[in-house]
Amino acid sequence: MTKNKINWSILLGAAFLMATSAIGPGFLTQTAVFTEIYGASFAFIILLVILIDIVAQLNVWRVLGVTGLRGQDIANKVLPGLGIFIATIVCIGGLAFNIGNVAGAGMGFNVLTGMNVKIGAALSAMIAIIIFSTKKVGNVMDRFAQVLGALMIILVTYVVVTTEPPIAEVAIRTFAPIKFDFLPVVTLVGGTVGGYITFAGAHRLIDAGITGEENINQISKSSVTGIIIASVMRVLLFLAVLGVVAKGLKLDPTNPPASAFKLGAGMIGYKLFGVVLWSAAITSVVGAAYTSVSFIRTLSPFVEKYFARVIIGFIVVSTLIFVTIGQPVKLLILAGSLNGLILPMTLGTILIAATRTDIVKNYKHRKWLLYAGYLVVIIAIFGGFMSLKGIVRLWA
């Protein structure tokens, strides 16, 4: 697709697909839990995560965009068989996230109507299946992500105004934290650009034919827009929860974000949370299923031929596992942490590819972006080892 024929709706749709893939039940749960633990100092962690996210996202989207190759295909060119391995672990991580996403959708229905969580999860799965049963799946998916993404931001903004968080303290602690650990950094990075998530929008652009060096600026803008959308939601949710915990109120460990909305804005806030949770969950079900399956699309003729049907099967399996296993809160945080551990491998592979002329041809990857990318890989590896004990503690 040439530059002057680019469909800006697709670029925005790709950004929202990535962002709403990140803004799932895990995103809400992680943000609420860590806000209660770190208070206003969590603002520093969020700032650090945003910077890491932008570097990771730009590297991945630019290399995929220039080559027109999906993540697994680039990995196979870097080292034969590596793409198959990465596709496998990304799909496993995506499945773990999607189980939590389906659970979150069921919980959203429960908050709104009192419906049994498992029934709500099944109904939500049906809605996602309908989307992938339409003829123009890409357009429907783009519009779905845009509308619900905007709705979530508007509703959480209302709750922020209601809870009245200590903005002055947040401004100070953004640059001078009094409490810091690597677990929330790795978890939040994993939940935003780890595993399948950072590839979601990039694979969408490839499917839409928006590739090539002539479109690199538009691809970069779309990638950063995705991070900005997710970060705005993260900051708003953090402020909404902080306004509650700063008053000395305790969150319910069985559903931390729901209790924050209820404590901060009463029953109206609680019902609004139901809408936010369902919107976050259902868009993440769509994004996780689409991107996870896209990682095996070019590795299997069967998946390539029946792409939409395999996505539907992925959603069905996720739903069945949730119905039989449960434990969504721990699973969501664990999945985010594990995705953060996958990031060094996926990003490192992309960075190696960025310097290989047999992969990127005449494209010259920006040096500062390459070096910043390697710094993120080092931080992710170090943070991953530091957080392993925290993951074990959480799951124990």
C-alpha cells in the first residue's frame, strides 16, 4: 500500500487494537494491586514503564513494518526454528491471558447484572466469536476496539474526578519515589508490550498491507499512539485507585479494582466499573485471540486457510479452561509477569534482525533506537530474575 493511499482508520484501529489488547482485566487488576502497595510512588514506576514500552514498541513495529514479515517469520530468518519456539511460547502466554480476559468479561457481566460469572463469560465469548464470523473482520475489529477504548477512558476519568487523588504528591513521587521494586515494572511491561501484545497492531497493519519503508513514519506514529492510549488509561486508573487508598481505605483482594470504584464513587462507580471491566475484557479477548493465532498463521497451511475459525477455537478453549480452573486474579498478574520474561527474547530477536541486510534490505534502523532497545532487553532480563521470587510468593 502506498503512502498516499493509507487508510488512517486502519492506523488508528491498529493502535487501539494494541492498546485494548493491553487494557484487559489483568491491566485493571495489576494497576489496582500495585497502587495499593506503592501509593503515589507507583507514578515513578508507571513513567519508567511508559519509556520502556515506547522503545520496545517502536523497535518491533518499525522492523515488522519495513519487512512486511510477522514476528515468527523474522525470528525464523534470524535463526531457523526460533520462530516456531517463539510462536509456541507466545501462544501459551496469550492463552493464559485470554483465560483471564474471558473471566474478566464474565465478572463485568456479574457486576452489571448479578449474572453468574461463568454464564457471563460464555456470553462474552459468543460476542467475540460473532466478530470473527463476519466477512470484514478487520474493519469490525478496528471499530470495536476504538469505540470501547474511548468509552473506558471517559468512564475512568469520571471516577478520577470523584475520588480526588492527591495530585501534588503524585507529581513529586513521579520523580522522587520512596518505594520501588522490579516486580511491578516487569509485570506492567509484560502486560503492555510483553508476549503477543506489542505485535498485535503491527500484525494488523501487515494484514492490511501497510508495510514498506515509504510508510515507516505512519507506522511509527501508530505504534506510539497505541502506547499513549494504554498509558493514559493506566494513569487515569492509577489516580482513581490512589484517591481511594490515600484515604486509608482497603481494597477487596478478591476484586481490587471493583472495590476501588465502589469505595470511591459508590454504587454508580461500581456499575461503571462493570462497564469498564467488560469493555477491557472483551476487547482483550479479541486482541489476544487474533494476535496469538497470527503467530502460527504462516507456520501452518491449515491455520492460514482457516484463520478466523482457528481464532474462534482459541476463544472457545480459553472459555472452557476458565470455567474449569478459575483463580483469575492470581492468573492475571502471573500472566503479565511471564509475558515480561518473554519480552527479552522477542525484542532481542527483532533487534538482531534490524541489523541484518538479508532481512531489512536497505533499511537503516536508527542507532539510538537500537541501543535503547538493547538497554530495555538488559533491564527486562535483570528485572525478570529479580521478580521471580515475587512471582513465586504471589502464587504460593
